[in-house]
Amino acid sequence: MLFNQMIRAARLDKKLYTELFFDSYATGNSVLAVALVYGLIYLGIIAGSIVGFDLIRMLWFMLGGLVGWLVLAGGLWLAATKLFQGQGAFATALRLTGFSHTPLLLLIGAFFVPSGFTQLVIFVALVWFGASLAVAAQAIFDLDLRQAALSAVMAIAVWWVLQLIGIGGDLAPIFRFF
């Protein structure tokens, strides 16, 4: 069930987000999806470098991803409800944005492509992630595509800035590395 939901989220399946909107039990799967994405990204970092595996660091990385998810959901909720007068609950935003993290798995590939393509992989992952957030924002807040996309971009900007100052997910070192 979880993997099917993650695949559908990565495919930008609007029907999935509508189903998740009404499934309050999907919040647990959302937490697992975010933790799994960050756990796999961490393993990709380890596999693509000379750094050894450290369970504590992996758990911190996953916890940082969960904190980043909270920040991202909050940023999306604020942008959609305060700037575009969308109607939606933060709990629903939290549930749906968790599944939107699935496209970030593409970041794993950044460690295994020739250096000239690394930035391209990161860019594609972030654009795909933003598109997934926009689809979620449409389902949550009943926004048009432009408003949903702008809300997603604003949420990612907040997420990015907080990561760069050390709050939330630990993806900032990945972005600085490239």
C-alpha cells in the first residue's frame, strides 16, 4: 500500500491526492514515506562516497527530513491559505506533502552520474518535487494551477532557506557539495 501510494505520488496522480485528502489514517504512511525517502537518500550518499555507514547519522538525517517535512507543510499551508485564500487544514497538508517527497529519491542518482550531470539531476529532482507539491496543493486547498505552483515554490523556498541555516532536513550539504 505505502509503495503504491509513493509511486502514484511520484506520477503526480491527482486521484491519489484526492483519496489521501479523505483518509486520515494515511498520515502514518506519510510519516513512513518521508522517513523512507530520507533513509534511502542517506544510503545513496554512503554508497556514492567514501564515508562509512553510521546508524546514528542515518537516524538524525531521517529525523531532519521529518522536521523539514513539517516546515514544508507549514510553508505550503501558510502560502495557500494566507496569500491565496485557499481553504484547508494543516493536518491535511501534512499528510499529502509527505507523499510529495517521493521524487526526491532522484537525488540518489546525483552521486552516480558524471559530475557534469549532477546539477541536472538535482534540478530535475527539485522541479519534480515542486510539481508534486503543486498537485497536492491543488487537492488540499482547491487552488488553480498557478496558485498551487506558487504556493509550492514558496514552501520550497522556506524549506531551502531553513535547511541552509541548519533547520530541518540535512539535504543542504548535498546541494552545497555540487
